[in-house]
Amino acid sequence: MPALRTEITEIVTGLGTLGAPDLASLMGPEPPPELRNVDRATWDRLAEAHRSRTNQHDELAAWNNGRALFRADDGLRGRPPRIVEWKGAHRDPAAEAVPADLRIDHVYLVSCKYLSKVLHNASPWSLFERYLSGTAGRSEPDWFDTVAAAEHQHLYQLVRSRFGGGLDLPERVGAMTKAQRRALSAQIPRDWPAECVDAYRELAVTTSERSAERWRSGLGSDRERAAMVWRLLRLGPAPYFVLGTGSRSSLRIRVATPWDWRATYELRGFEVVADGTGQARLSWTAAVRERGTTADVDVTGHVEIRWSHGRFGGPPEAKVYLDTPHARVPGYFPLV
């Protein structure tokens, strides 16, 4: 249950900051008074998972991460907080500068990331046209139609002919309604024929190349490239903590602000390469140098452009990944 796992990793991380000797001492019939915004139904699910030892590994990792923040000199320094607020499942109406899941004593912001390398799940327009600097528009054109209209239409014609039987579908891919998209997507098999594979490859290559061109063209100055890197890495106006697990170890870092970053580092270059074939994809590299040194450190990641809700099921999204381990990223400081 993904929702339960998220609740465990986030809420138990918050419980770990309270300074209690163990989690069992906090798992009473009601949440501790310091814990806010956790309703009774959520707390009951959490308590039942604790009793049944469901998601025990995630629970232990979250507890230990919360305890680490409680003890850390960069964190709470052994001071039990008065208030631990859980954000929960609601979305902010505006773009989030800081991706916080917990707020402690109105000051300490915590993002919980468990086995995730995703930095952003944005629309292509937000990434390649607005450079992650603002909220999405109410109605954005389909990105595939914008940068690879001919390839998109060709693939649609093949798919419509092969799998659109019984559906009332328009001639043009851009004319499909949300309901028609979902209906068509449901009829496309996992393994589609070779001609569709080839047509999708053409769409992926063209989308990758033209998306990279658009991204590069809007980042002409050093200032614009630096701001892009800060937004990619989610450096916000306030410092915050990222607590979670990586592929092999715990993830416990303090994320700097652009102010901190500029005082310590300089951006030496930012490159974008189109490398999508089986899927529309771009790789990005930021060359960063610590001031007073002579060696650059490369921070690498990639962007995958793909349909939301399956093939043709929804407009494409741009998912941004960090490939460099968090502990090696300039501006991500290990928690001490």
C-alpha cells in the first residue's frame, strides 16, 4: 500500500524527533500532543501497521532518521520539539520552493525521501519554457504536439487504426478528450507491434532533440544557468533537511540555500544532451567548483518525457532525476 508506506515514513520520522526512548512508547490510542495534522483514521492505520509489524523496515528507518535529526548539531541538538506538523496528502496551490513533509517548531523543514531519485515531476512547459520558476498554466498544449507534431500524429494514426476499434476517436491526436485518451490507452497492449515501436522511437528522438534545444536556448547567461541548477536541486529560500534512504544507506542531509551555495561554490558549466531513443530523454550535467579549489565536480541527472496515465492516456510529463548520489552534490551537506 503506497499510501500507508508514505504515512509510515513521514509520520514516524516526525515521531523520531520527539526524543522518546522508543517508538512503542508513543504508539498509544491517541497521537502524542506534539504531533499535529494526523487524524484518527490515519493514526489507527499507523498503529495497526506497528502492531502487525507491517512495513517494519520502513518504520525502523524512519524512526532512526528522526532520532538522527533530534541528536544532530545541525538539527535539534537534543531539544524535544513542542510541535511536529505533518503536511499530509494535500497539495499546495502554488509551486513549492521547499518540498517539506514535516515542519518542526514552525522553523525546521523536513523532506522525507525513501528510495527516490526524483527531483521534480513537472510539465515539460514548466521545465523547458519556465525553467521551474512558476506554476503551470491552466491549459498547456500537448508537448509532443508542440515539438514533434508530425511524429506524434503518425504514431497516433497507427495506434488508432490498430487498437481504436469500437471507440469514437477524432482524426487528429490533439482533438482527443480526456475520456477518449483514457479509453484508447486502456486498449493498447504492453507489447505493441514493430511499426508502432519504430514510430515511437521517431517521436522520442525528435522530442529529445527539440526539447534540449529549447532548454539550452533559454539559458544564455551564467546567472540563468546558475538559477536553473538551484531550482533543479531544489535549493530554496530556507534551508531544510532531507531524511530517508538511498539504494544502500541512510539519506540524511541539510540542503543549502542559493545564498549559502554562492558563498561556497561557483557554477562552471551546465550542459544538456538529448539521448532518448526508446523514450524521450535528456541528460543534464552541472560542473561545480568549490571556491579556492581547482577541480570541478560534476552533478548529473536526466529527464524522462512520457505520457501521464499510460500511452496516450494523458499529456506528457517531464520527470527530473538526480543520478549523482546525494552525498556528493555540492550544497547537500551530510547531517552532523
